[in-house]
Amino acid sequence: QTDKNLSSNILPSLGTSAIITTMSSLCLLCLSALISTIYGHSWVRCSDYGGTITGGDYNEADCNGWIRSWTFNNIEFGLDRGINYQVGVGSGQNLCPTPLSSDASSNYAGHYSDSTKLARYSAGESIQVVWPAKNHANYECFNYIPDTSMKLFMNPNVNPTSDLPNTASTMTGNGYELVKDWHEGCNPTSDGCGFQNCPKFCDNTDRATCFQYFTVPDVSQSGYYTFVWYWIFNPGTPYISCFE
């Protein structure tokens, strides 16, 4: 693997393990969304998007990272395929849609059919994460769509061989570290905040391209790390996406 910006590097994957060299880290995200009277859902389409998003302009060629165990070649952006996954934190169920079973020695090949879609991060790098709106924003079209929580977590254990147990009532209680709270500094449900950063949302409320950025954290050891994208629509259980 090569670094994008620093001498250290990270390999991420959904579900999530990442390979990190000194001062770099990788991320796995899992996120879930729930809607009040309507069922809400979404998922991470790209864990490292290199293009510029101005609206409904997603280009798979600009995606450098997929989530764990999903392939998106020739798949229309936002198409429902059973990718969305909702789970109670502390329920004892698998936190990630697909439990981690491969290991670092194989570059988690069992979860990534295309090795070029296993994200590479460098510590301090700004990474763009992308997901479909699936009708879950406001702008000038709606005025009632909630957005309860929108975060990114990381398993701090390098080169994991399994996901952390989902037995505690909070993500940090289960051993995950908070990487980014996308509600910090803005008002949830306002345009551009948290989940609802979806330019040209009203042009196509289902398939609009949504995104946010996070800064890759420093790590003490290079290697793979798992990141979890965590989204709560209505108050309740989160939608989760994981990647290395």
C-alpha cells in the first residue's frame, strides 16, 4: 500500500478493519437509520470518495473504498439491495451486517472481492464518506425528517480477527472509539448537518448523494482497523455499516 499524504498509511474496510502504518489509521463504518412513521434506511456506498459532489453526480470510478462484503460494480447509486442493517447496541447480536471472519494476513480477502476497494488512509488525512439520501433529509421539500445521531466509530485493536462484542449499551462501552460526531457544531435536521448533507436533494429525494468528511486519527501501530458508520433516524436503534 502507498500513502496518499503521509509516510504512514492505513488500509480500511467496511465492517471494519484497516491497515495502518505508524501515525495512520483505517476506518470501518457502520450506520443505521430509522424513520418515525416511515421506515428509514441507508448505508455507506463509499468509504473513501475522491470526487467532488455537487448533487446527483456519484461516479464509482472515484470510489476508493467499499463496505465489508458488498460489491458495487455496475450497481446504480441508491438501489435497494438489502444492504441496510439495523441492530440494537447491547443486544448481543452482530454489530456489523457480516461478522469479521478473514484476517490481516489475507488483506481480509474474504470480505473484499476487489482489493482496490479496500480503503487506504493516512493519519491526519481528510476522508469523504458517501451514502444515498433515501428520502431522509429536509431542504425545501420536507420539514419533518428527523436525524437523531450520526457518528463514526473505530475498533482501536490493530489487525482484528473478529468484531468487538455487542453486549454493552453504548458503542464506547463495547470498546469502540469515537472518530467523528457529525452533529457537532450544527443543528440536526438542518441542511448540511449530519446525515442531511445532500446537495440537490429535492431533485431526487431517494437517490440524492449525501456525504460528510472525517479526519483519520493517529494510531500507535500500522495495520488494519475496523470502522463503524452509525446513524439513528428516529430515536431508537442505529443503522450500521462496517468497513476496513
